[in-house]
Amino acid sequence: MRHLTAIALTTSLTALGAGPILAQTACPVAGDIARGITITFSGGGSESFRQTEPGLVLVAGRNPDGTTYTMQLAQGFHLLSWQDTGDPTSLIEYDYAMAPAQMPVPVAGQHHEFAVQKTTLDGTFSEPQVHTYGPPITVDMGGCRYQAFEGLIRYATTDNYTENVVFIPDLGFGYLLWNESDGNPRDPQPAVEIRTGK
């Protein structure tokens, strides 16, 4: 699961119009993920996404209180690992039985089921995931508009943990819109900026 404190995202999600989305000055574009793209959230947190090798994106996150964490995402979407910086006991790893570059790139309207092995300090066990990708939408972050879609990820946990991740194909990554579980309702937080670099 991604960061349990909802630190992401945008509330400005609208239906995709018929016309093209025009590039905005200073907004990140396709290929910028090689040097890094950073999203800043209204609560003061941020996440920086950078492709480190084909199919693998490293995320460096900062919470509003200054604490930090890292994630690895296959194809900029599928969670491979999550860890609080400096705390090896917090490491969570997900094994999809395929290399990051072999994982499917999310496509709007598709559905996938994964037999996932999850490893924590307590050991390794099965935790399947069901992914459902919604229709195309437009996202707006600080005036930067992109074609995107929402990906709903259901984890086979006892508390019915679920995430909604917004994937932006042109940028090559997705960010958490909200998460929820039994007794913990979703609490989306808007993004206020997206930029190239850290």
C-alpha cells in the first residue's frame, strides 16, 4: 500500500473534452520524468518522480512534518516497495513475478488481476490485487492540464484497503488521489503545483 497518510492529490477532475489539451508554458512534458517531476500538495507535502531505468520509477516523498519516504513503481504505477527513510523495519515490498519493464502499462478502460506476494518485517504472504482503470479524464494541477484516468486498486486485505491512483500517460507516472479502508474513509487532498525537477 502507498503512504497511509493521504498526501496526494487533485480535486479538479473533469470529463475529457473532444478537443486537444494544449501544452502550458513551464508545465512538465513527456520525457521530463528522466530528470524528475515534482508534485506539491496543498497540505505541504510533495512527491518527486524520476525514471531510473526502463519500466522503473523512483518516488521521493516528503510529508508536511518534514519526514520522508521512498517508493518504487513499475511503469510509474505498480507499487514495488515503500519505506520510511532511515527505517528498514518499515519496508514493504510487492512481487508481481515479473520484471518492472514487463509489467503492463496502465490503459484507460482495462482491468487486471495480479497474484502478488507481499513482504514485510513479519514475513512473506499472498496479497492479490485487482486493478480497474476508468475512462479518460482531464486533470488540472496549478494550471497544467493533462489527459489522464483513475486507476482503482483493491488489495486483498482484512480491512479492504483500496487506492485510487491518477495515471498520466504522457508523463509516465501515477499519483495517489485517495486511499480508504474499513473505518478510514477517503480524504483527497488537492495538488497545487507540478514542475520539472526536485
